Amino acid sequence: MRDAIRIGIVSSVDYTNGTVQVLFGDRDNSVSKDLYVLSFEYDMPSAGDYVLCAFLPHGGGEGFCLGKYFNNENKPIETGNIFRKDIMDEAYVKYEKSTKTLIISADNIRLDGNIDINGDLVVSGNINALGSVTASNIP
């Protein structure tokens, strides 16, 4: 039971099956069996990430990768009362509670479906309409 929780480094990722293999430096650089990543969303760690793993008590190396954690090499990007979800190190969604502002940052953003805006719309750039434009209450 003393080896139930271990820290290691992801050595390989199986994106299709949602598993990782983890290298344990404190165990003569042994590598785990495929461990399922415990998550309610698809957010796989990358090779080289430090992860926390939990193993079942019956032995045999059966267990789960619980996920990444903050450490000296992986420090939080934000501080304070902010929610931030990074997406593959290329985009993010961030909510700033103090200003009640939701920020979506990516090279391209596509919204499918009807969109209602209840408030002012400020555009810094051009507007290109591929269909008709209807406006009312224009002075």
C-alpha cells in the first residue's frame, strides 16, 4: 500500500485510448503499464509532464494517471480570482471574476448556430458579411 500514490514523468501518450505510460525515476527508471488518464474531459498530458498516479492495492501495476500538477517547471499562468482553461498550449478560455469578463483566445474562433447579443458590440477590425445585413433604429 506504500506505493499507492507515485509521482512520475509521462514517457508516452496513447491519444486514441486515453492512456499514458509513466517513468518513475525513484524506481530505477521503471515505466508503468498503460494507465488511463482520470478525467471527465479530453485533456491529455504531454510527454515530459510531471503527473500524479494512483495504483490499486492488489499490485500488478494497475492504476490511473490522476493528472498534471503545479511544480517548479509548471507554474500557474494566472494568479488571483481567475478561471483559465488552456487548450493544447495554443488557445485558452479565461474568466476574470473581478470584471465579469470572459475571454476566448485562439487564432480562429468559429461559432455555429444563432447568436443573440444583449448589449453593445464593439469591433476592433473589419466586419465582413457573407449574407444580408438587416438593421433597425439607425438614425
